[in-house]
Amino acid sequence: MMIQQLRYYVSGQARSLPAYILEQTILNLFGWMPTILGVGARALAYRLIMRMDGMAAIENGVRILHAGNVRLGKNVYLDRGVYLHALPTGITIGDDTFVMYHTMLHVFNFRDLPRAGITIGKNCFLGEYNVIRGQGGVHIGNGVYTGPMVQIVAVNHVFSDPHRPIREQGITAQGIVIEDDVWIGAGAKILDGVRVGRGSVIGAGAVVTGDIPPYSLAVGAPAKPVKDRRELNGSAPSAGDVFLGKLEQLKSNGG
């Protein structure tokens, strides 16, 4: 029983026992080092356990599981407390993308779901304390910005049978697509099965349960498009309005 538990633990950390030993050795030797010296050391040493297309700046305190399934583009920045769990189908982060303090990118596909994984494009910015769960597959385009505490969750629990525990009824995992040039305000939630169209703005605190057309301003719970950005004629809400939730006013005054 103990051997089985140990095998399960290792399988959640790395693809094999030798990979686990190598990854944990590198992460523990270099992961704690502060300041620019640590950033430089990790930029070199982490090449032994990750796929890195160029130089990446990784702060101390970043936790990485299944590091062999992580690919970082050029000039990627991972802030302190970032957590990457890439079992087994991987996490890809494009060039010049910033992942900020305590953001979690979590695949952990122990159910062998066919579309699992997280792909993030170039020139993106993920704010503090974001959570992205990629069991159904999350594809984020280029130039996507998120405020703090955004959740993008490509998995859902089945609960239709009230006579069985929810944990025994399985999950659904359809996937999420966020197209290029999307801005997601603070505290917004993007749920499974959703596509957010190119150029859209999602208001702070919105709960997105259905597709959002391109260039929409969408607010509310559930989120609804209330304006087309192409019709604003220079009267767009300010950055603070998006992040502080003032886009809600558009629903009551007709935009």
C-alpha cells in the first residue's frame, strides 16, 4: 500500500522517478536563491529540466511540477509564488508574457482527458492571484491582459444525481478559448465551454458562462454583451472603470 501511494505521489510530480530526482534537485538547489543572481542562475539551470526558447526571468519561490512538460518563450517573466502543474500534456507560455505574483496554472490531468493543457500566447499579462485550470484545455491568444484574482476554469462537476456523492459523478471538460487582444477585469470568472471573442473587454466581477462575440464589452453574472467596442466613437470607459466594475453602469443607462 505504501509503495502504491509513493508511486502515485511521484507520478503527480514528474513523468518518472529519475525525472523526479533531477527536477527536484535542480529546483531545490536554485529555486530559493533571491535577487538578480538567483534569476540568472535559474535562467541557466532550469534549461536542464524545462524547454526554454530563450532567456526567462524566474523569481525565487516559483513551484513547478512536471517541469519537463513546461515550455517558456523568450523573455517570459514568472513572479514569486507562481505555481505551474503541467501533468501531463503541458503548459506553454509565449514570448514576452508576464505571469504575476501567486498565479496558478494547473492542468493535473489524472483522468487522461484528451484536450487537457494550457497554452498562453505572446505579450500577455496575467495579474496577481489568477487561477487557470486546464483539464479541458485553455487556449489564450496574444496580447491578453487580466486583472488580479481572475479565474479561468476549464472543468465542471457533474451533479445531476442527488442520490450519489458529487465526487463520484465525474466531470465535464469542454475547454476555454480566449482570443487575441482581450482584457479581463479584476475578479472575473470564465467558465468551461466558453469562447471569448477577439478584442473583447470583460468587466470586473463578471461571470462568463457563454460565448462572448468579438469586440464586446461584457458585464454581469452571467455576463452579457452590452456594447460593441467598434461603436464607442472615443467614449470608451477608462481603465479604472473596467477593473473596478463600473462597466455595470452600462446596463442601467444603455451605454
